[in-house]
Amino acid sequence: MASTIKKKTRQRLWVREKSRCFWCDDLTDKEEGTIDHVIPQSMGGGHVTNNVVFSCLRCNAEKADELPISWEHFLEPIVSRKELRRCRQLIALAIVNSRYILDHFEAAYGSTI
């Protein structure tokens, strides 16, 4: 049952990302791609729609348990290509990362900034 759910999630993400890896934008076969967590589960990121992306095996392995902002390989193609897709992704990741920071600040200090 769990593998069926994972397969359906990967299929939906593959369609959402238009058959491309979210990180490097390479065309990726849906059977060879993976589900990657923008905020890693090890850092409290949930397995929810706005925190998972379709990723090629290479990018998922390289990113590992890092936040996108600290993953140097992610920043390089954004700066050099300057594509609309990358701008959209950067904005989405900034929103997710800022939400993560605000949630942890609130948990630690009992209030928001």
C-alpha cells in the first residue's frame, strides 16, 4: 500500500514539474526520478505538497539533507540561466524557507518576528 501511495505521489509531482527535475531542469523519466523534500524531513520538513518536488537521482543525492539555500549546486544554474522557471522556483523556495524560519523562531521564542 505505501509503495502505491509513493508511486502516485511521484506521478503527480512528475506531471506538476512537466517531466523535469525541479532542481536542474533536466528531462527525467518518472520511473527514474525521486520525491525530494525541499525542507528535509530531518529538519522538520513534512511530507506535504508544498514541501515535495520531483527530482532526478543525481540532484536528490547531491542535495541530501541540506536546505536549498545552502546547496551550492542549486544556486549556480539559477544565476547563469536566469530562466523564468528558475525565478519561480527561487521565489517558492524563499517562501518555504522563510516559513520554516518563522515557525522555528516562534517555537523557540514564543512569538513571531
